[in-house]
Amino acid sequence: MTDALINVNGSSVQSIDIILLMGLLTILPSLVVMMTSFTRYVIVLSFLRTAMGTQQTPPNMVLVGMALMLTLFTMTPTFDAVKTEAYEPYTTGEITQEEFFEVVQVPFKRFMLNNTEIPSVELYCNMAGVPVPENLSTATDLPMRVILPSFVTTELKAAFEIGFLLYIPFLLIDVIVSSTLMSMGMVMLPPSMISTPFKILLFVMLDGWHLLFSTLIQTIR
């Protein structure tokens, strides 16, 4: 009876572990998006496509693919730290499973804190009733429920700021083309039909993709 009870309990614990693992795998894509620089990249690329007025060119799949490649490039040091500090000690039996889940958060916390503004951290610390750290670079003991929304808020702010700056030159082209068409009396001609080729020409002549990608990567600390 005792052995059977132990086996049943053991099966119950194993089933719970499997359920938790499946739940973690379900939310893993969202965590990857929220804990990396992917959000900034994909929003800026969407802003660029809208500002150029090219409708669905590049398509969504291409934008997401470019954002993923840039994310992998900028997140490689963090992934290497996870491998060195958490994965390798866990596979060699130096740390337990509980310690692995604690250690694996540290490199991501360091990355997010390095790219998070102090006002965002203060906002969520005050709402969560957590003491505000004096130095963000050493604040890895903050809970993830504070660091993650602070990081996402900062990323959204930075992405919209970059998107606004991208809009300005293309907006000027739209204004110039619209004014020119109105002065010529060509009111019935859609301005976007004339301005879109000039936008593409300007972007290509300035080597826009090279400038955009290099600037985006340099904004990540």
C-alpha cells in the first residue's frame, strides 16, 4: 500500500511537471518577444513601411524575419551568458532544477535593466510596493514582474520615437508633392501615386536599410 501510494504520488508530481512545462512552452514565444529587443525592431520596421506608403511591401513575414535576425544578433551575448552561467552547470549536475530557473533569469535581467529607463522602473516599483534601487545595473534582485513591464514600456517608447523620426522626411515629401500638384491644378491625381516612387528613391539613394539596421543595433546597450 505504501509503495502504491508513493507511486501514485510520484505520478501526480510528474503529471504536474508536464502540465507546467506545456504551459511554459505555450507562453514562451510571448516571453521571447517581451524579454528581447524584438519589440523595438518590429515596431520600427512597421513604422517605416507605413511611412513609405508601400502597403504590404515588405510583407509581414519578411519584417518579422528581419526583426528576428536582428534580435538574434543583439541577444547573442545574453544567450552565451545563459549557456555559461545556467545551462552548462545544470547539465553537469552542479545546480538543481530550481537553481537553474533562478540563474537563467539573471542574464536576461541584466540585459533588460541596461535598456530600461529609471522612471519606468520607479513607476512599477511604486505600484508593486518594491523599494526603488539606486543603481539599475546591479538591481538583478528585482522581481521579474517589475523588470519585464518596465523594459517593455521603455522599448515601446524608444520604438515610437524612432518611428516618429523616420516619418519626418517621408512626410516632407508628401507635403511637397501635394503642394506641387495643387499648384498645378492636378487635384484629382492622388499624391501618394507620385510621392511613393520619390520616397523609395530617397531611401535607396541614402542606403536606408544599412543606416536603419546599424542605428537600431547601436541603440541597444
